[in-house]
Amino acid sequence: MPRFFYVVQDKNNLVSKGVLDAPDRERALRSLLQKGLRPIKLESVTAEEEKKGKKLLTSRIKLPAFAGGSLSLFDQLMIVRQLGIILSTGTDLLSAIEVVAKDAIKPIIKQILYDIRSRVARGEKLSDAIAKWQKHFDPVFPSLVRSGELSGNLPGILNSYAQELKKDYTFVRKLKGALFYPVILITSLFGMMILILSMVAPRLKELFSQLKATPPFYTRILLAASDIWRNNMITIIVLLIVLILFLFIAFRNRQFRLKLIPLFRYIPIINRIQTKITLMRFCRTTASLIHAGFSLKSALKTTGEVVDVRYQKIITEMSEKSVEHGISLAESMKKYPSFFPDILISAIATGEKSGQLAVVFAQMSEFYEEDVIYSLETFLTILEPVLLLIVGAVVLLLALSIIAPVYRVIGKFR
């Protein structure tokens, strides 16, 4: 009778390895599931392999606690791309997931993939298993996987989605690159102020004290700030670290970002950039879903879950009240002129008439991506001189607070 090497996980997070006699792989899998075990690995083993000790059959270890965290856009891209490539070679789904999990470095990726694999091994659909980790993936991902399962073209869907994720990742990198210089400038300013408060101001205070001279008003402000900083340095540093960690963790939370976005609407330039990003996301997601075989109504309904809060209700209404009743998408969008520009409505109308709606959506997403980058560069072109003026003003005030009083004191002794 064939023998199968297995690696299973129980409810207590313990991993067991061993061999099992069974007529075939399906019965071996069923036997493990009946015992309440989660199969992680199950493969046939020959007598020669067993004699050579190639498999460690009796070990029993406790899985280390996986670190928390979330999947970055790059992590999602690598998972989807590798799964698509491996499945395209004809590899079965369980083996493909295991290969990607083995090669993963981050513990959270291993945890997610091994859990998805065990669920699939128990008979769940891949889309349902992914949905259990919904907070780590884009809401569109499970829907696309479900479409691939129904159409039998899962590798093609994954490869196509990987291309869209690559575009998003490239776009995010461009945004971060554009913001790099202003961040460095502001960081340098704070570093210079801390250096002056920690080293220069105390010596200046000591000089005035020895000379028994009264410093000017703006110099006294600088010295008072230095005293506050040096007397409470540890407390201030701890509070700053806590604040930075809080903001870092909070900004990685999608719900927090969605609640924070409305605050930027009060800044006209940032509001316009945010609107263009939303339109880019709307076009790109809808194009991907239509290309994957979704109906326009289903594509719009799914897209409504991933765009800006302002657009969610509008897109849902268009899918349920307009498109479902035979009204064209372009006509539906005309009811919301403050949300959808004329150029987008015109392009959508052309796509509907020509039957190339997915292509038009993809082209418009590229158009808005370029527009966002151009708008951001324009904004930073204006912002950088303003920041330089602020830095110059701060440096001037600090110089006047430090150098001018020193010269005044020296002048008294001439």
C-alpha cells in the first residue's frame, strides 16, 4: 500500500510530521481531515527515501508566534505574480501556494499563505480562503480570483492582476520619490533646531550669566526653549517616538486612511490631486474587472468598495439604479458633474458605443496617473521655494538670537 509523508497542524498550533498508509492521496487527505488536523504538506514517499532518512518523521514542534503586521503593496504584487507564474506551468494549486510560502521571508506572508493552503486542502475555494484575510488584500482580489475559478483561467487572471498591481506599485514609488526632497528639507530643519537648543543655546546662556548681561527679548525666548528641551528631553523624545509609531501604524490601516482623507478636502490643491487619484483608481479597477469577465454592474459594485468614500455611494447608485435599468454609464455619470469630468464621460461614451469599454477605462487610468504625477510635481515646485523661505527665516531668527547679542556684549567691552 502507498505511504504518504504528511505535515499537519492542530488546533494548539502544533505541527506534527509522520507517514500514513492509504490507497491514494485523496483518502490520505480525508483521513487527516477527519482527525481535525490541517494538512500543510502531503506527498507520497518511497521506501528508499524513508530508509535514507530523507524525511524527519517523528518530530513534533510548536510553531513560533508569527509577528504581526500587514502586507505591503509590494508583498501583494510578489504573491500574485509568483502564484500566476507557477500555476501557468501546470502546477497544482496546493503545491503552488506551498512554493510561494516557502520562498517568503516575512512571517506574516508565511502565516497567510499556509492558512490559505490548509483551507484549500480542506475543500474551500481559493477565493473564500483569501477572503478570510480580507484586511491584508485589496477587496478586488477575492472577486478576481472567484472569476478565475469560475472561468477556469485562474493563472491568466492572476497574471493580469499582477500587472495592475505593478502599475500601482510604480505609481506609489513615483509619489514617494516626489515627496523625498521636502521631507529631507523639513527633517534637516528640525535637526538643526535640536542641535542649537542642545549645544549652542546653553553655552550662550552661560556667557550671558558670566558677563551678567541681559539678553534681548527674542534671545530669552530661545534660551527658555532650550531649558524646556534639556529639562524634558527624555519625555519629549519618548512622546515623539510614540507619536511617530502611532502615525506609522495608523497610516497602514486602510480604515484610518479613509477617515483621514476628508480632512484634505479643505486644501484645494491636495483635494484636486486626491480626486484625480480616485478617478485613476476607479478607471483602473473597473478595467481589470471588466477584462476579467465581470458585467458592468458587478464591476461598478466591486469598484465602489475600493475608492474614496465620496464616490462609494455614487458608484453604487449608478450600478444599481441606472446601469441595471439599461441606462448607459456615460449618461449616469452626467448626473454627477462635480465628480466626473467631461473628458472622462466623453471617453466612456465612446467606449460604450465601440464595445471597447475596458480598453477606454485602462487608457483613462493611465491618463489620470500621468496627470496626478504632473500635478504633484507642480505643487512641489511651488512648495519647495516656500519651504526654503521658511528655513531661511528660521535660520535668520536663530542667527539674530545668537550672533547679534554676542556682538552687542563684545561691543560693550571695547
